[in-house]
Amino acid sequence: MGEMAENDEFYLRYYVGHKGKFGHEFLEFEFRPDGKLRYANNSNYKNDTMIRKEVFLTPSVLKECRRIVADSEIMKEDDNNWPEPDRVGRQELEIVMGNEHISFTTSKIGSLMDVQTSNDPEGLRIFYYLVQGKAAYNRPLWSSLSLDPMHSGNFSPGCLCLLNVESLSNLKPQAKGLP
């Protein structure tokens, strides 16, 4: 894949979830071309309610996300030989970068052993590393974001702090009228 222009379209959605005794439980991230990061976490364990957060990312963060995805070479992969979603759960990854569009679906991956014993260990390893924590300095894609205290609700690249449920739960909503 060639060098991406900074203004090329970039969209990414990652979903992991299952349906079990607590209903439909899932985690979903969506990076939109307008800079909006949408996050949803649904767990009905002990009657928890769904967490939904939306924040706007700075252009430099979107650029870094594009770089991480491009460097992973995930856009060259094909999920035809990956494990099908099953009762344990499913993962979905959809990415648009410039004129390229991919959409992957596979089962939940419990460990690197699941990757190594699959029919496409190299391709699935790239997917696993990108979404589970080995891309971007041994952190998932979204971990290269840290809260910028000077701009409440905006993100900027920083010390590669893990973006987790606690940090998202404490975010203030973006003020209306701001980009």
C-alpha cells in the first residue's frame, strides 16, 4: 500500500462480542472520518447498563491511527481461512483507507495458540496483533490515544496510555458547535 495522503478518507470499526446468559455483551470502537471516536460497551452482568461515549480526535491522532493500520498491513489480508464466528463470540473489523475497504469477521480469539493453529496463522496474527495489543508499541490501536487535559473531550497522541473503560467513563461530552 502506498503513502496515504493526510486528507484521504479513514474509517475504522472494531466489534467484539457474544450472546450468553447475560444477553448481548459487546465492546465496539468506531473511528469516523470527521474525527469522532464512538465507543460502546454493553454488559448486563449484575444489571450493568450500556456505556456509550463520543469524543472528537485531533487530526494528528487520526493520522497516527492511519499510520498504525497501514504499518500493520492488515489491508492486504483476507479472512476466508479464519475461524468462523461461533457460540463463544465474534470479532469484526471494518476499515476504509482512501479507496480501499476491508471487512473481516472471525471468532473471538482466546490466545495466540488459537492464532497459530488456525488455517491462516500469518494473516490472523496480523489481525490479532492489531486489535489485541501487539501493534502500536505493544498496545491495541486505541491505546495510542491519551486524554489531553487542555482540551476536555479531545484526544491527542501522548505517552501511549491505555484508553480504557475508566478513562472513557470520565470524559465530558463534546460541547455543541465544536468540531
